[in-house]
Amino acid sequence: MTQWTDLRSLDKNELTDIILQMGEKKYRAGQIYGWLHKKLVSSPDEMTNVPGSLLLALLKDHPFYDVKEIERHVSGIDGTMKFLFSLHDGNVIESVLMPYKHGNSVCISSQAGCRMGCRFCASTLLGLSRNLYPSEMLGQIYAIQKATGERVSHVVVMGTGEPFDNFEALCRMIDMLCHPEGLNISRRNITVSTCGIVPKIYEFADRNPQVTLAISLHAPDDEVRRELLPVARKYPLDELMKAADYYVKKTGRRITFEYSLVRGNNDSPAQAKKLARLVKGMNCHINLIPVNPIRERDYRQSESRSVSEFKHFLEQEGIQVTVRREMGRDIQAACGQLRKSYKERSGS
């Protein structure tokens, strides 16, 4: 049996087994699963064709958890929406809707807080409260789709938390998100970001071969990377790149390296040259991100000329590279900013 017993975290097979053990007909599991994952109910009371007595008995051991919207901020610049949700135990998480021409992309959190300690990220400033359940990761997507009335076509697990630090729940969530009796989102439309937990990169390649992997690289050598990402002290760059190469070869998918540009830290021509050598020949894409300043750190965003020169050098070396378009800067759309400001305002 799964380690998650709440109703929305149960997969279709588990729910069917439970329904049969209760002496009910098998089709009831299909009805309930459809209400949860296709009709996206906010309450069991909305399951109008399921007997109340069955729901009452089911909920006794399998409570229904949903995320509740606390705040919503809409960017006046690009239409990005930032959502703050409360969980059943009082924790708060945040999610972002990014409208693109190709569809609506939702960036979700995988943990309430984070323990990775990446130096330029607001998500880690308050530490880790707990891992999210599969239902709570799905709930962010479902709530945003219901709130906007528009289908979510792409999901990015790149919000608060380190997804591979909540590995089993992440894999469960992906399986359910792609289920034909749920939202049925293609695995190719899902991106998972990691700061570089090497053993899980290998495992993820074996379990989810069509999902896009994004690795937070942020430096082309161990010395600078250890300063920015504490996880690099455990997993050196050569180990990380071997794991990335395995992922590419195992899945046949192009890998993305996230590279946050910090002024005077990792944005020099010499570091661009090192980065080009590091990834040369790999089926990869470099996503340059002008770092989002947070007041608790003294890191500053690279100057626009430095960003352009860094990008131009990589392009000359034949490396696919883009500069991430900033979205929702006027609404604290970067990871962890809204959650942190809410907790400060509420004193929680």
C-alpha cells in the first residue's frame, strides 16, 4: 500500500482495490477517480453520482485534501499569475501560471520550503517545513486550471523545493498527471528541475524517460558552484555531468542546464569559455537566467551587456542557448518570494 493514504494521492489501482475491499462495485472507483482527476472537484460533496454512505466510509481512512487559494497576483506586464495556496495543516505554498502562445504553463512547488540552501534562492531562506503529497502537487495544477477556466498544457516542477528530495511523491504525481483518466498531459510537456542530486538523476532517467530534465548548473567549475549551491559539496561537477550524460543517452531527450548569471561571480568571458568546454558535444540547451535579486543576499543581476556577451560566446561555440524571459517581476514571481513575504506579514 502507498505511503500516502489521502484520497487524491491514491492511484487508480489502489483506489479500485480499496473500493472492492469495501464490497462495492469496481465501477465506483472509476467514478470517484474521474471526479478527482478529470472534473477536479474541490469537495467530495460535488461527486453527485456517488452514494453518500460510500463517500463517508471512504473518507474515514482516506481524507480529501485540497489546496485553498489565499492570494492571487496578476502581472500588469505579461499576464503571469502568482498563486499562494494554503494546505490542510496550515502550510503555504506558491505556484505560477505563465501564459505562452503554445499554451498555459504552470510552475508548481514540490515542498513547503526547501533545505538545499542555494545561495540566491528565496525558497530556502525559511528552511524545509515538509514534503508535499502527490495530491498537493496535483492540487496546484487543478486549482489553477479551475480558476482560469483554461487547460494547463505544460507543467514545470521548478517552484519551491527540490523535487528529487521528494522523489517518490514526484514520480507518483507525474504518473497520475499523465493518466488517461486524469488530465492526460504528455510526459514530454513536463519539466523537472533539480539542483543536482546525482543518484536520483540516474533513477529518474530509468523511471520517466520522456520527461524533460533541467539541472541547476550555475557555474562551470566546482569552486564557484560550491559557493552557490551547497549540494555541490556532496556531488562534484564531474559526477553531475556523468549523470547528465546518462540521462541524455538513456532517454534520447535534450537536457537543459539552468545558469543564473550573478554579476562578478559567474558571468565572465573566462567562465563562458569553461562552460562551453564542459557541455561541448552534449545534446543540451543552456538557459541563462539573470539572477532575481533578494534582499537577504548581496548577489546582483548581471549587466545586460555581460549577458549578451556570455550568450554570444556560447552561440559561437555551437551551443544552443537562450536568455530566460523575465515574467511576473512586478508580482514577486520568483521562487519563494511571495510565500516568504506572506509568512512575514502573517507572523506565521
